[in-house]
Amino acid sequence: MFEAERPRLLGLAYRMLGSLTDAEDIVQEAWLRWSSVDGDDLDRPQAWLTTVTTRLAIDWLRSGARTREEYVGPWLPEPVVGEPGPDERAELADSLTLGFLTVLDRLEPTERAVFLMADVFSVSYREIAATVDKSPEACRQIASRARRRLLGARQRRAGADRQLVDELLVALWLGDMDTVLKRLAPDVVLITDGGANRRAARRPVTGGARVGRFLTNLAHRYRARMSVVPVTVNGEPGILARLDGEIDFVAAFELDGDRVTTVRLVRNPDKLRLVDSEVRIT
């Protein structure tokens, strides 16, 4: 039963934390606690596991708040690379994009938990209230406030187009700046997360011309040493780049209509350790 629930629990913890590595630790701790109780004595074991996983994630967030404040450069979630399963619901995939997780990270731990349980995992307010030690009515109000803060963060994914991203990548590789600029929105933003140990832009790069030059120079500088393959990154079209055979970065492209509006590039090696692993989350 636990193994059947693992993808869902991992998806809940990952959305809460923005870190797949830490989410796996949370789920492992939930497993240890599950192993110490008699599942036959639980009326609703799935609900029990949801509660335990959520509380563990809230505790982790509260204990790790100071670490996030000291993070070097822009922070992006740990990417999940692969293809979405054929039975994955659109709203679940939508809530996994790096852009949505970045916005979600602005919520307080309890707000995050209430919103995810109510809007993504369809948990009743009665169960949510028992999980976060608040009344059902208070949870409804928290969820409503969270929705207002997140308004619009999940509405651009529908325009994501693999072909457009591939055309942009070819243009970058050829140094065709005219085509590059046609594929980038005028107000496009490039966000790079290198952590403390990898070179990356410490501030977002904005504007079509600046982002175009940045990416074109990157492709030109490492052309002979870099290999790039198309992948899906958190449900969005992306790329996995290797430098001298070693994973160097993962990038996800957010689109609005026929142009790229945001590029999120993760170089932090701590966030790339699980890129080659097959991880199933829902």
C-alpha cells in the first residue's frame, strides 16, 4: 500500500519543498513512521500518510528558513527531468512547473500545505484542518488567500510548444540572432541558479536582446564541448546539457503564445544529482 502511495506522497513533499532530494528524505521518514504502526488499525491509511508527510514537510520548511535566506544568487526548485506519464492529470502537471513552484515558495509553510492539499490533491477541509491544527473555516480562508497570491501562475503552460523551443535552440547554435529574437518575448527573463559553487548570473537577465546575447554567447563558447538533448523539465519543454560528458545544466522554457517568456536554468550541482534517475511523482 505504501509503495502505491509513494508517487503521490513524493509529489506532495516535492511541491512543498521544491527539492526532490529533500522530498525523498521526507517520504522515507514517513515510511519509517508507517512501519512503526499497525496499518490494520487505521481507518484511512492514505489520509494518515498524507497528514504525516505534510507535517514533516512543514517542520522541514520552518527549520530550513534561514538556509534559504542565505542562498547565493537566484533560487530555483530542483528540476524533475523526464516525460509526464500518459495518465497524468493536466492540473497535476501544471502544478509542477518551475515557475509555479517558485511562486509557491513565497507562501508560508502552512499556506502552502493548505493550498496544495485543497487545490492540487483534493483533500477535504476537514482533513486539512486536522493536519495543520486549524479549523475548517480557517483553512478555507487560507486557501482563498493563497489562490489570490498565486493567481495567473498556472495559466501559461497550455501554450508550451516543443517545436518552438527546438527552433530557438537551433538558432542559438547557429548564432542566428534574428531568429533568436523572433522566438523570445521582448520582456523575456532568464533566471540562472548556480548555487554557491557554479558560475551563474546573480541577477535575472531581462529583455530579448540581452537574453539572446547571453544564450548565443553560451552556445558559441561551449559549442565544441557541450552536447544538448531535448527533455521535459517539470512538464515544460527543456534541455539537458552536458559539458565534457558531465551534466552541466538543465533549462526549462516557459511560453506564452508563440514566444518564450521565461528561461529557468539550473546549474547548482546539488540540484542535478537525481537528473539521470527515474523518479515517478504525481
